[in-house]
Amino acid sequence: MEFSVEKWQDACVGIEQFELEFYARFTCDPEDLTKEKLESCMKTRRGEVHLSEWVVDFAAIYSRIKALTQSSARKIEELRGNVMENQEKVITLQDQLLKSKDEQLAAIQTTVKNEVASVQTAVKAEIGSWSDVVKRERSTSHPSITQASLKEAVKSAVSEEDRSRNIMIFGKEDAEDEDLSQTVSEIFEDLGEKPQLIEFRRVGTVKTGRCRPIKVKLSSNEAVAHVLRRSRALKCSVKNQSTYIVADRNREERDSFKKLVDQMKLKMEREPEMYHFIKEGQISSVKRRS
């Protein structure tokens, strides 16, 4: 007999009914039943019949309880085995989670080390170039290099190195309740890229009818170059067709790039049959395919 809670409850009800009928025959409680009362009952023919029926009923109830008890023991053992198996799975998952966290931590540490090494290299190179300038100035008796100017040079080098890991995203609508993380993720999904994002934020002053650009810092300048190469894919995007990505430039570079854009617009008006684009700081033109 397979164990179940319902079968066990039915068996308990059967035991209770048996007890009620048995003790009702002797008009006594279980603690008042004695050997003498049983012997007195068996002296009559009717009492023998009742007692034989009770013995048969008790044997059936005992057999049923025994089968259910044995089945419940097997069920308990099975459940205990399942619990142990689940505990092993939990331990395995915990080990995998710890390993994943260790790998992520190691990746972050490697990124930080690379960034620090990159900045140190840039600073050393800038300091070296300024050292040469100082030597030349001293040799010509023009001590114009000061500590302040040297600090400014180092600051400029660090700023340039930091900017080389940034990209600027233009053309994406600016909303007060926007989920910027979702916005940036969708743009990179259209590019088929999942770069490591260090930080991202809108820059500039909020103005009606104006879309503030999004500045995104990536893990390395190599990642920036890769994303810029893939940025043309946005032209085929449904949601981000009017969005474009450029490198993060300083003020002089932005002014120079703006002039190039203005010149390219003039060429587009004068030579509509040509396809114009900016490459390596110059305007290039090719004949459009028919």
C-alpha cells in the first residue's frame, strides 16, 4: 500500500471507530477495562461473537497501519535522499557563484591595473617631453618653464588619456523619466556589441527641444575604436537611425570637426551626386552607386 496523508487519516478514523464500539460494549473507559470484564463478556455466546468480530477488525486495521507505516518509512527515506541531493546542488551552485564572483573581481582588477599603467605611461611620456623642453630652455638661458606649467602639462596628459576611453552619443531624445541604462544598452544591441561600461551620463544644460548628448566611458581606448568602427550600423536601425556616435573631443577638436561638418554640408549641396564623408580629419567623396 502506497503511503499518502489521506490514507493515513482514513486509517486513524477506522481506529477511532473501533475504539468507540469496543469500549461502548463494556460501558467503560480504556483505563477502566480489566481482564475480569473481558472474561465475563466471553462467558456468553453473544460476547464470543462480538469478541471474534473485534479481533478480525483489529487484525485488518493492524495490517493496514503496518503497510502504511512501512510505506511512509520508504517515503521518508526517499525524501531524505532528495534533500541530500538538493543540498549538494545548492553547494555546487554556491561554489559556481563564488567562482564567478572571483572571475569578475579578477577582470575588474585587471582593467584597473591596465588603466593605471596606461595613465602612468602617458604621464611619463609627457613629463619626458617637458623635461626635454626644460633642458633646451635652460641651455638657451630662457628659464620660462615653471612648476605650475609642468603640472598643467601632466593634467593635460591625464585628461587626454581619460578622454580617449570616452564616446559621445548624439541624437537620442532626452526625457525626464528616461532609463538611461536601458537607452545605452539598446544602442549597443543595435551595434551587436556588449562592451564593458565604466560609467555613462547626459552632459550639458537641459533645454527645451534639445537632446543632450550621452557621454559613455568604456574600459579601454581599443574598445572605443571598435565601437566607432561599428557605429555605421545605426543607420540600419529602426529605433536609433537618427543616433550617431563620435569620439570624445576637446574644445579645439570639436571646433575643427564642426568646420569640417559645415564644409561637408556645402559639398553635399553642390555635389549631390557624390557621397561625402569625413575620414582621418579630411572630407572624402565617392560617386554614389546607381
